[in-house]
Amino acid sequence: MKKIDKKVADSYFREKTRNMVIYFAIGFLASFGVVFFAEPLSDITINGFPFHYFMGAQGAVLTFIILLFVNAKMGDAIDRKYGIDENKNEQISSGKVLDH
Amino acid sequence: MDTQFLVSLSIILVTFALYIGIAIYNKAKETSEFYVAGRGVPPIFNGMAIGADWMSAASFIGMAGTIMLLGYDGLAYIMGWTGGYLLLTFLLAPQLRKYGRYTVPEFIGDRYDSHTARVIAALCTIIISFTYSIGQLSGSGVVIGRLFEIDAKLGTMIGVVLIAFYAAFGGMKGITWTQVAQYVILIIAYLIPVIFMALQLTGNPMPWISYGELVGKMGELDRELGISEYFAPFTNGTKWQFLALMFTLMAGTAGLPHVIVRFYTVSTMKAARWSGAWALLFIGLLYLSAPAYAAFSRFILMTQVAGSKITELPAWTKTWVDTGKLQVADGNGDGVLQWNELIISNDIVVMATPEIANLGMFVIGLVAAGAMAAALSTAGGLMIAISSAFAHDIFYRVLKPNSTEKTRLSVARWSIVIATLLAGVIALNPPGAITQIVAWAFALATGTFFPALVLGVWWKRSNSQGVIAGLLVGLGVTLAYIFAAKYGGFTILGIIDTGAGVFGATAAFAANIIVSLMTAAPSQKIQEEVMDLRYPEQMVYKDGEVWMNDDGSKSV
């Protein structure tokens, strides 16, 4: 085991957390944000739907799905950038759990 | 006994045989297989299993109807029950997976180093999962009962025996793979009718794209009738109730023990992250289709049933009138059925669609098998959660830490059988409205587990006194608000009992933080374990420094 510079370790955590905050902000706007302004937004029509109904029935769910896949992909990219090897993760993980 | 009965029965029996076969093939032999399926489930399959675990009989049968009846206000369920996966996958799942335990109470007990917290969490798991499972069992009884025209009680008993058998036998390992099969069956059964309905009504086989036009058209029809438009917001409650309900469903999703434990069955944090993404994709297929079902059914009822002569209603209406799910009384006696003379039960939408669209016996049987798959898969996951909270957290970790693996497995199996039978007995005479009870289970999960888990993962200063205070205050405030709103007529900003989780969670966060700060910090070891959850497996937090485990050695 070798020590990781504190700055490197902190920036790993910061990058992941920053992305998470961005994803949450987008998800929040797509759901709570649209509900909050449902009445003024209902004048816009998209694919036959009033906008607020479209976001509730489809737009928000699609946004959530896309955010989760972006999170999974970006998470992998960040891991690679910091030299994390998934095979080693698996090895370490299977030894570290409390199986009792 | 007609042909329809035989077709439905054989489709259901074939799927039952499939589930039991899978459970026998994947029998759990060790405790780690029984509780967490040996932690080797690939993310895509875990995503399907999460989907089946998550989508209950209520989602399958009732949600489309709820949206049809509530209009825009029903969409709080769609956004709440999908948005919860953001909270779960970002804030909790990978971190809890790295911590590497069997159950949610075990995380709380070990992270906060407190048997009291462990037992409270185990009891909360049992209460939440048990109430939820009563809904599943009576749901499966309704399906069997209605399709075979037998008593719903007999239907419930058939479901109970089946679940008790394969959950006790296969454990988490068997359940995981039956849930994968159940997901495939339920999603096919859900999509086929709505696709054909879209083809017939709009000429486009993609319901998700084509139903928007109908929603717009229905708004015009509603205006002509002088009722509020289908898509008009907040007709059934205040905006604050909508927001509070949506929050409660989201945070409750992230705090339901039987869903969280599914993320323990994969190998790494990365696999947990991907499981969340796949799970929501698979769940989204059903949740995106439910509003389409709602729109198509309402359109058909408005244009083909309402406005026709009471003697000339379409043939399919008769069977549903007979079951009492559809009421067509010609109130003003003019011989024509008006829209406001129709009374529709929300169960009808999905179950009647194959008949409305004239899809034939095979599809009707398939929809029945899909509804059964939804009920059984959720009940199976719930039973594992109950059994592990009792057999692992209370019996093994607190009462008898020296018991052998064999004893523990048999305690776990017997607790499944007993819990299923007990839930089945209550489900024979379900107490009040099931949907109401399910909504309360979410409010309770929001008020108890969500704050305890989020603070446990993200705030190292949170300690055992804090979590005990948080759990008890959250539970107390949630229950108090539910009863005050439901029976006392007390509401804040129009938020009713189903949105109670907002207040429970706020109180629980506050109690946990205040009490933690007033008492001693947790031990250095616990604080380091919490810091360690910020990093992937290969990075280890130790002695205030982060280390790279380059040789992949198992000793840390």
C-alpha cells in the first residue's frame, strides 16, 4: 500500500461530489421546479402535451434515467483518471466484507 | 369452466413452475447466499431484479387507474417513485455496498456501534415491510380471484403458499433470479396491451410518442363538459401536498430496506452505481407507459362509452359492471349514459385493456400472469427483508451471537414461513384501504431510515445517541402527523397524511444532528470507516491518510 497525496485524494472526492450536486440540481429542476411553476408552464405545448404534464409523465423520468447513466459513465471515467482498477476493487471488496 | 379460464390458468401455472424451478436450481447453501446472493449478481440482472422487487401489484394494476382518476395530480407518483433512485444511487447505494454488511439494520448497528439502534432499525424494517407485504398478498388474491372467478381469499392462500415456499428455499440467491424472470414477464404483459391500444387509437405503435395528442383532445372534451381539464394541475389537493407527497415517495424509496439490500448483492461500488442506472431504465419502461394507459382508457370511456345509449354499451363493459368495478347508472333517466354518470374503479384500467382492445385470450392470461409476477416478486423481497431483520439482526447479532450457520439458516427460513403466513392471515381481511397503508409505509421509511442512513454515510460526527433520537423522533412525528391529518383534520399548507414524511424527515435530521453535537463524538475507528466510504474500494482511508491498495491484497 502506498500513500496518496492528500490533495489527490481530496480532489477525487471533490470531483465526485461536484458532479453529484450538478445531477441533483438538474433532477430537482425537472421535477420540483416544473411542479412549482406548473401553471405558467402549462401554456407551452410539446408533442401535444401541455409542458407541465409532459414533464410529469415523461420528461422528468427520462431526465432521471439519463442522469443515472451519465453518473455511472462519469464515475468510471473519474475512477480511471485516478488509476482505479475495477478488477482490484472486486478482489479487495470480496475480502473486506463481513461474511458471517 | 370456459376456455378463457383454462388459458389463463395454464399461463399462470407455467410461470409458477418457472419460478419454483429457478428457486430450486439456485438454492442458498450459505448465509452469504441466503442474505446477499453471494454478492456476485451482475448489474444488468440486478437492475431487473430491483425493478421486479420495486414494482408491486399496486404499480402494475392500480397506478394507471390512479393517474386516470387524478389527472395531473397522479403524476406525483410517477416522479416520486422514479426520482427516489437518484437519492438512492447517489447518496446511499455504493457507500452502503462498500461498508459490506448483510442488512440495513446491520449497517445502522455497526456504523453507530449500538445494539439499541440495531434493534430499533430491525423493528422498523419489520413493521414497514410487513404492512407493505399485506398489500401484495391481498393484491395477488384479487388477481387470482377475479380471473378464475373464485373467492379472493382462496386466491390469497395460493399466493401465500407459493411465496413461503420459494423465498424460504432459495433465499436471496433464489429470489434474485426468480425476480429477473418475473421482471421479464411483467414488463411484456404490461407493454403488449398498451402498444396494441396505441395502434388502434392513433395508428402509431409507440404509445409514449402518440398519446400526447389525446391528452390535448381530452382537454377540449373536458371544457365542453364544463369539468376541469384532465391535465389541469392541483385539482385534488394543494401544490404543497403534491410537492410533499413527491418528496415522501422519493425519500421513502431511498429508505426502503428491501430495495437497499438489493444493492448489497453486487460485487463493487461501481456495480452498485450501474445497478441503479439499469434499474431505473427497466422501471421507467412501466412508469412511462402507465400515463399512456390512463390517457387511452379515459379517451375510450369518454368517446365510446359516455354519450352512447345505455342499452347499446360496448360488450366488454358488461363483465366489469358485473364485478362492480364500473358503474353505469342512468341518473337523469334520458336513456343516454353521461360522462358524470360513470363511476370507475382504478383497478379496471390495466386489467380491462386487453378486452377493450380485443386482444384475445392469450393476452388476457398474460396480463394476469404479469400482475401475479409483480405481486409475488415484491412479496418475496419483503419476506427476505423481514426474515433477515429478525434472524440476522435480532437473533444472531443480539440474542445468540454464538449460534451455528446451520441454526441461523433454519431460523431465517422459518421466520420467512411464519411471516408469510401471518401476513397472509391479515391479508384475508385487509384492514382498510391498502393503498393508504402502503403510502404510510413510505412516510415511515422517509421519517426513519432516510435520515439515519444519509447522516450515517455522509456525516462522521453523527453518533449512537443521535441516531436513536433521530429514529424515535422521526417515527413519532410521522405517526403523529398521519393521525392528526387523517383523524384530527389538522393540516399544514394542505399537506395530508400521505405527505407526512416531509415533517418526519425534517424532525429526524434535526434530532440526529442536535443530539449528536451535544454528546461525545464517535470513536476514531468509526469516523475513519465513514471517511473511507468516500473512496472506491482500492483507496483506503486509514490514520487520517488515504492509501492506494495497489497489490490488491486482502489485508487492509
